Amino acid sequence: MPESLHVEAGDDRVVATLSRPEVRNAIDQDMIDRLHEVCAELEARPRTLILIGSGGVFASGADIAQLRDRRAADARRGINTHAFERVRALPMPVIAAVDGYALGGGAELAYAADLRLGTPRVRIGNPETGLGIIAAAGATWRLPQIVGEARAAELLLTGRIIDADEAVAWGLLSSLHEPDDLLAAAHALADRIAANDPLATQHTKRALAAPADAHPGLELELQAELFESPEKERRMTAFLERRAR
């Protein structure tokens, strides 16, 4: 049976490709199980994660054939929710490289990433209410943080799907690239991340994700730890030596 999530692991990054092209990479239970496996690996050994879809599609949503048969107990289990929360909480940044459709659960997986870039053929949104359900895997609280409450309400209450230009204008995507260049652009972001101190990057992600009442105390404690790190000493010394040349 083909893998629903193809994983390529490197020293400083992992590329996870959603790979169910016959159903436009619809997110099924097997894919969720594989996401949990990837998260466990990255929790144990932090690296940047790149999420990308196969066949010119990120993910068309949850697998409707499975979703139709789920009942109240399944909803309360938060099958997709908990997987996407785990993706969001990974120590190092997560990059979603979005091409084509990112709908429903596929959009919510993209929202869980720290960085999102796309192609001109992106179509992204949450049409769940048209199927008699709500977007319950992160959209109702993550999307307002990304695009603001008014725009999030419009998308979630109407089920409207927006194109790539509107997604960039709203800040949902940071940049657009041709489909053949998308993975390279994601790797370029990962390269920039890899050039920095991993611990400083992890602490920055922690500060970004913290609730408002944790600031500024959290930053000061994280900075205090970094001020004592040998890597801070090494990097600042190298900077001063370069400047003195």
C-alpha cells in the first residue's frame, strides 16, 4: 500500500509530502497516524518541518468517506485537531508549501504551520458549513490570529474559497512561487532558519506562541538562558571579528 505521507529526513529538516493524489490528498486516519509519527520524531530531535502536497494539490480536506461515518464520540476525540496541535507545537518552525487546493482540514493543517508560501493556483478556504459541520481543527481560533477577526468570520461563515492573490493580500500566504519552484522556495526558507542558532529559533517560536499575559516575562527568561549559552558567545565573537577586518 502506498504511503499516505512520504517522509524524507535530513540533518536540519524533514520534508513530509501528503501523498494521496487519487483523492487530492484528502486527510484520512492513516495520514493522521503518520503525522503523529513525524511529530514524535521531531519532538525527540528538533528540525524544521516542510509540509507539501503531491500532484499539484496541498490537501482537499478531510476524507469525506471517513468523515461521513463519524459520530459525536469521534468529534470529541479531535482526531485532526490533536494532530494539528502537535504540528503547531513542534520545537522548530513548520513551513507549509501550498499548491492548488487547501480546503477544510487541508487549510487547517496549513494554518497550523508557522510559515506559509504558495503558488498562483492556490485555492484556500473552509467550506465545512456547506457539508453540515464546522471547521473544528483550528480554523476558528488560528485563522483570526492570521487574517484578523473580520476576514476570518467572512471565510468561515460563508465558506468562501479565496485565490492566491487574495491569500497574500490578507497575510495568509507570505509569498507566491511557480509550482516547479515551490519546494525550492520552502528549502530556501529552511536554509535561512538553519543558518541561525537552533536554540534561539526555538525560543523565538515559544515566545511567538505564548499568550499575551506571558509577556514580557517569558522573553526575559528565554533571553537570560541564551545570554549564558556558549553559542551566543561564539556567534557574537565571530561577528565582532568579521567587523574588525
